[in-house]
Amino acid sequence: MARLLTHTSDHLPYRFYTIPVLILILLGVIDTGYLAWLHYQNYTNLSFSSFCALSKSINCDTVAQSPWSIFWGLPLALWGLGGYTLFLILFSAIFRDDAAQKKTVWYLFFLLALFFSGISLYLGYISATLIRAHCILCMVSYALNFSLLLYSWLIIRRFCEPASPQGIVSAIRSISQSPARRGGLLCICGAFILARLIIPPYWLYTPPTTTSQLTHGVTEQGHPWIGAEHPQLTIHEYTDYQCFQCSKVHLFLRQLIMEHPKTIRLVHHHYPMDHAFNNVIVPEPFHVGSGKMAMIGIFAASRDKFWKMNDALYTMGRKKEAFNTRTLAEMTGMHAGELAAATRSEFIRNILLYDIREGMKLEIIGTPTFVINGKVYPGAIPAEILHPYLH
């Protein structure tokens, strides 16, 4: 039987290849574990912003907020974590099995690394063409996968002889017959099934309670409001229907109004980050279509259906769905033709542009932004501002 280690003087020792492989696997576990935490924070923490949210195109948060960050009801990061755990199980077989099995286990390792490298290429393509943003931590994971592929290929070339299909089947059988590794594989499968059952879909938001229970109206300037008729605290929000953070805060504020309908009022201002409407702040294409969504919101306000439409527009924005007036009509009970006509109305467009100019006077450069007693709060409302009114 040929030996696994056919080390020659022109090759580095075997451990100089295997130790980096172990380090790469452990880095993968850390990276995907952090990505899973980052994904959770993006959907549950109102003020969260990751360290790698650097720009429009390099932004881990944008990738985490996309529908492609979920697969079969679980965050992709958890699938990656499971993959690196599987690498660890294979790696343990390389050091504990006999030399005859070690040779073919590296082929299994190579095939698994090849599979994950292919997934990396696909996800990179999705980021570049559909999400149009890249996650630094995801790219680290891609690099780790390609590195594992490279190292396993080098080890096969320098220390292994060709493996037959029967040998690979034998290696799989050997791994499955090891109580420890079989238990590890079963634990991975069980963990995914359990996670699928017990992890709530925190990335799916529940629409706010119907507005029929709340007082609502229009300010003297024409902005829709909801909540207290004689408020102790008035919050002016400047938001964009395609802004993920706006969507999170939207649900929080609606719940806040439901709990304090006699003391807090929320006033809505449209501030789409759409270059077709807001090109001073957004000179390049960004949130394309959010301007027309705002125009539909303005039209709905004229029919006393703003808050229902507001919820529907945020729902559409969260799902990253193509702008569709027919879908909005079905969600709100309005007429699709009227909604389509509203997006072409110069009168409504001018109302929207006025809203945008008012925001620019306040030097608002992003959404969400809140104005309370004339003071501007970008991103979130400080807790100390709200606290006196929550009793």
C-alpha cells in the first residue's frame, strides 16, 4: 500500500500544508459566526450599523438586508458555519484514520472545497449584478474557500497518489463508521433541523396594526399625521420607501403610536433617495423608483388612505419587489389605473419636490432622519428624547 506522505527534499513538510488548512477552517468558523450575528442585528437592532458599511458599493449591511441572504428559511451565514464545521470533521479524519484512508479523505476535502468555491462564485455574481453591493466579510469567506481548495489540491499533488472511485467510497464509509465523526455529522443535521424549527423568521416584519383605531389627519402644510390630536411630542420623519433602516424604524414608531396614542404624533415627510427626484443629494442612480412610490403615497393621502398605502409601500420596499401599481392596488383596495396616473402627475411631483426642498433646508443627507422641536436627528431618535413621554 502506497504511503500518504511521499515527502521529497523539494517539498515543504506535510505539516506546513495541514496547519494552514486548520487555521483557514477556524477563520471560516469565526467569519461566518460573526456574519450570522451581523445578520440578526441588522433586522432587530434599530440603531445597528456594521463596521463594514463603508459605502454604497461596499456595505455588509446592504447584503445582509437583501432577500438573497436567506436560504431555505435560514440565514446563509448559518449554512456557511455548518460548512466549515463539516470541513473540521473531514480534517479530523485526516489525522486519526490510517494512512490508506488519509489519501482519499483529502479528495473528499477537495470536492467539498470545490463545491463551496462554486457557491462563492455564484454569490459574488449575485452581489455584483443584483444586490450591487459587496460584503467584506463575505469576500473573506470566498477567499477562505478558494484557499482551502488550493491547499487541498497542493496536498493531493505532493503527498497523495491518484484515488479511485472505490477508494473515495471507502473513505466515506470510514468516516461514517467512526462514532465520533458520525455523531458530528448527525449533530450538524440535527442543528439545522432544530434551527429551522425554533429560530423565528426575524427578517420578516409583521405589518402594523390597522390605522382605523388611531386618529389621523393632515397638517396645515399638507403632511399626513397619525397619533395624538393634541400631542405632547411631535416626531417629523423624513424617509424613503426603499430604505431598509426606514422600514425598521417605521414599524417601531407605529408600535409606539399604538401604545401612546394620546401623547405622541408622527408626521410623515417624503424624502426619496432617488436621483430622478433628489439629484443634489443623490447624483447617481440609487433607490430607483422610490420617488414614484412617494408620489403614490401623496396621492393616497388625498384619498384618506395614506397610512394603509404607507404600510404597503414599505412592505414592497422590504421585499425588493419591482415597482408594481397593480400589486399596490390589491394591497390597499385602490384602483391600479389611478395609482399609475399619479406617478405621471406634475402636480403630485411638485408636491414631492417641495417636501425634498424642505428636507434639504434642514441639511438632511440620508434617511431615516427625524426632526423634533426643530432639532434634526439622523438615523434614529435618541432614547432620552422619547423616555419622558413613555409613561
